[in-house]
Amino acid sequence: MTVLKDLSWLEPTIFWRMMEHNQWVHPFDAAGERCEFDQLPKQLLGLADDPYRSLAGELRTSGGYAKDTTPFSEFLWADYLRRKVSETRLRKDFDAALADALSHAHDADARYLPGWSGVVPAAAPAPAVIPVKGEKADKPAKAKNG
């Protein structure tokens, strides 16, 4: 463990505000639900296992997304995977769950996630202009020769 900055002298409200501002704390439980700071475990051994976070880590190792410097990026991926891979499948067959995760990792709806590497969908073509009765339709510009 590395101490980045000693904030121990701050009052608790300011301490936790600074921790969150610097992205040094991720106040979410194993189900991805936000919790109060006083509900966070006091020791690392008190952390609950989040199987989706494990899946997100393995997904990155398997090429599902690129390593990124964004703090807690695997937690963001875990939250995304909660909506894509059933918990039953994850607990019963990790390899099948990983295959499911890989099949969704490059989807366009994951493009907001750090390290995403997919293809952005093409924009829909502009609708055709239909002139209103009594108005002239815009004519395409004529090409100039020479």
C-alpha cells in the first residue's frame, strides 16, 4: 500500500469528500449499490467478494477491453456486466460467463466504459427533404467545369 496524501487531520465529511474527489474510494457494495462511507469495511479483509468484478478483471485479461488508468475501471465494467451476464451463470460456469462477457464487451452500448475497443455505429442517414406544397425544393449545386 502507498500513502498518496495524508488527509487524516481533516474532519470526516471533508476527508471523504476529498477521497471521492480524488477517486481514491469507491463507495459501492458487492451488488454495485452505492453505500454510505461509514458502511465501508474498516479492513481489507472485510471487503465482500464481487464476482462481477472478478469477471471484469478476467475480461480485460482476455482482451475484452484495454488496460486503462481510470481509477476503479474494473468496477465500472462490473456494473455493465451485471446487466449482461446472469448471476446464476456466473456462479455456476465462470468460463461460459466470460464468453458471454466477451460477446458484449465490444458492443456500442459499452463505449462509455474506460478501455472500450469496439466500433462506433454509423450515424443514421439524414432524412430526405420533402418540399411543402407551394415551396420549391432546394436544387443541388451545379458542378463547375474547368
